[in-house]
Amino acid sequence: FHKLHFRTDDGVIFWWLMGPKIGQVGTTLTPLYTNCVGTVQRLKHNADGSFDVTHLEMIVMLDPETGAPLEQWRNPYTGEAMPARHNIVGPVTSQYRQDGSRVLPTEIGGTPLEASAKTAEPIIVGDDVFIRDESVARVFTPGRKTPFEVNDIAVYHGSLKNLMDPTVAVGDATVFFAEVTSWQRWMKMDDAPGSLTSRLTGRKVRRFEDLPEVFRRKLAQMAPEVAADPIAALDRPAPKFDR
């Protein structure tokens, strides 16, 4: 899982994810926009076998019909039009123990949270390896009447031959990611019933240039200093959590 999800030596990796962000009220699903997410992760391994991952996530909203970055988004539930929210989350540093389990955080961006996580045993069929990773968090954001809740599931896929090769430090990997969360505050849904869900697919890559072109182009517009040097951006102060 370490090699599949991350890398077994010190260094940087990138992940991209793309797919629909969906509103759910009861059992009715309403596509809202296409989420295009890019992350940069820097791993540092410690002498005792533990390791640290510093993570920066960059989110771009795309038109679900054209695939172009949105400038304005219309909430289908309220009819209100508002500026599209392209934002950067992090950097955040996560700690992992010698056995690969994560030291669960108690805050994010200065906001308290409760979290749990578990990684399933791998499913191996022929050369295919699938590993399911799940996490739950409740973030107590000031100003919210109820905590912001997140339920994530990621299914990582790789090659057994590739992962067992001792000369390979960065395993080839793809992922299917789904989540269920509370409404985000910027959507102005207030106490309306329902939630958000995502259904994203993506891949781990070695270079920033291998992230989707539409993502890199929009990032260069909204945060040129990050696009110019995303690795240096890992040393920026972490912003406050705002969801």
C-alpha cells in the first residue's frame, strides 16, 4: 500500500482526480459540476521507519458539458448564480507510523476535527491489486450549526508484478474515489436537507506536467506562483479550513 499510494523513498509525487460533484437529496442525484483535482505530495522517511507526507490539493471546477473551467456556477437548488470556487487546500503534513497506519489529526487549518480511518486487506486477482482505503471526519467549523462531515472511500489499483519489483520505488497506480459530505458553506444551502457526493477517477504521476492540461492552465491563472513551483508551495503557511 505504501508503494501503491505513495513511494518507498523520499521525494515528490502528484495525483490527479476528475469526475462529477453531485448533490443528493433523498435518493435523487443532481450533477453540479465536474471536479478536477490535482495534488502534490512530498514524502520524508524517518530513521525509525515512520514517514511524513506534506500534501497540497488544488481544485478546479469544470463545466460538465464542455469541460472548460467555470467562471460562474448556478446552484440548481436555489437558482442563485455565484463565482466558481477554484481553491487550494493545504499544505497539510500527515504522519504515518512504521506499519503505515496514519496518525489521525485532531485539527485542520486550526479547526478541530474527529477522524477515523482503515485500510482493507488487498484483493489480488492475477496481476491486479486493489486496496480500499476509507476515512471519516467531522470538522467543527466555527459558524456552522452542525459539523462538516466527510466520508471518503478510495480504491487504489496497481500491478502485482510492478509492486513486488524491489527496484521500483514509485508504484504505478490508479484510483477510484468517492465521498459523501455535508453541503459546503459557499453553496449557501444553509439547513436544506441533502449532501454532496463525488465520483472521481485518477492516476499517480511523477511530474506536474503530467497533470491534466485544463487543470494546469487554470491553476496558472488563479495561483501563478503555485503553478510555477508547486513543490515550493508545500512550504507555505497552511490556510484556515473553510467548508
